[in-house]
Amino acid sequence: MPPRPHAPKAANSRHGGAGVYPPAPHNKGMPVQIGRRESDFTHPLGLLSDCHRRIERFLNVLLTLSRTRAGSALDSAESASLRAALDYFRDAAPEHTADEEESLFPRMRAAGALAELDQLESDHAAAAAAHAEVDALGSRWLDAGSLPAESATRLADLLLQLDETYRRHIALEDSEIFPAAGRVLSREQLAEVGREMENRRIRARTER
Ligand SMILES: [Fe+2]
Ligand SMILES: [Fe+2]
């Protein structure tokens, strides 16, 4: 997924814009992103929230295509948007999960366990399973040019389930978990989180 999902200043269609579709309806009321400078690895909590905005944008691409095209033939712009969204959730989104589960949450637990962290990790597992199925269905849509009705319905159901999960999950992380991390973790601990996030992306780039 070069450049990486959290790479500051990334603005290509894969990581910045999400194709031809407007922001997700549930983005209403969230800070306007246009022209906003993204956080960098020295501000890991801001970077994690920036990633949430990308998740919302790419999920909205999938929801819009599912709703408007329902498995029927796509034009070239729609195909490109679908491919970019599938790529994002296959390659980049798992790094966000690793940032939380391997870098942020363990330090928060050590500083005083939060019950919500267990639920958030269970959401990650459920979302990963749903995304694997979405990826298979979306790839089939791209390869075959269309989807049978039952597959299109299954794709729509999975995306609605993901939308519901992400709304609750992201709201909790943005409004409670990340602010709590800012209070309970030291400046050095947050710097370590940022370094681990950066190294995770350097490693992934090297391995691809
Ligand atoms: Fe999360
Ligand atoms: Fe998150």
C-alpha cells in the first residue's frame, strides 16, 4: 500500500481521497478534512484519528457502490473506486488495528486497564472477518464484471454490519480512548507508540 495509510501528506486516491464519492453521511459534524494538515508520527493519537477518517471514507465508497450498483456492471471510475477501497481495507487498515492492539492498548492496560479495550479488540476481529468476505465478493465483482443477486445482497449486509460497528467503535476511540491515552501515557510512551507505528510501516514497505 505504498505510501502507508498514515503516511503524512498522503493524498492519492488510495489513501487520501476515496474516489468519486462524497463523505460518509455519518461524517457530518466531524472536522472538515479539506486542507487540513494530517498528524505525523510525533503525534500518534492524531494519526490514529486521521486513519479513522480514511476508514470512513473508504467504507462509504463501498456502501455507495453497493447501494447504487447492487452488483451490476461498473464504469471505469466506479471500478477504480472499488479497487482502491478494497486495497485500503486489505493492506492498510490492518496496520491501524496493529497500532492499537500492539502499541497503544498494551500501554494503556499497563497504566490501568480499561474494560472497553477488550470490546474494541473483539470488534477488530469481527471487522477483519467481515472485511475478508467483502474483499472476496468485491474482487469477484471486479473480475467478473457483476455479482449474482444473492452475492450482492450478502455484500450489502456485510457493509451495513461494518458501518454499524465502525460508527460505535470509532466514536468510542475518538471521544474516550484516545483522550484517555493522552492523559495516562507519558510523553515518552506516546513517542514510543509513534516510533512503533512508523517502524511498522517501514517494515511492511520493505516486505512488499
Ligand atoms: Fe480500533
Ligand atoms: Fe481505531
